[in-house]
Amino acid sequence: MGSILRVGMKKPGVDASGQGMGTQYLDSSGNWHYEKTLKPTDKLGNANSLYNAHAAADTHIQIPAGLKVKCK
């Protein structure tokens, strides 16, 4: 069993109300997913209707045992 790689970025810019655009995470197919779609509950513990279990799993990229990954 190897390690897990998770690649995230803060999307640049702000929306019409001046709020940041949020954090996105990369999946193993090269698609970006907003953090709000990767959590099953909100901050209050309520069910998140935007939750995508498949995307949440795909953003945790398995690195094969023995493979060395250098992060910069």
C-alpha cells in the first residue's frame, strides 16, 4: 500500500459579493472539484445536497508503494 496524493488550489478571483472563489481539488482524471462538493455534511453537520462521493474518492490519488514522489 502506498501513500495518498491530494492536489488542491485556491481558485483566483472573487465573486460578485467579494467572496473568494473557494478551494478546488484535482482528481486522477485531471478534473477539478470544488471543496463544497467533496464533504458529506456542512459546517453545522447537516447533509450536503452537493456532495459527490465519487469525486471525493477520486481526489484522493493512490500512489503505488515504492514510487518516490518529490513535491516542490
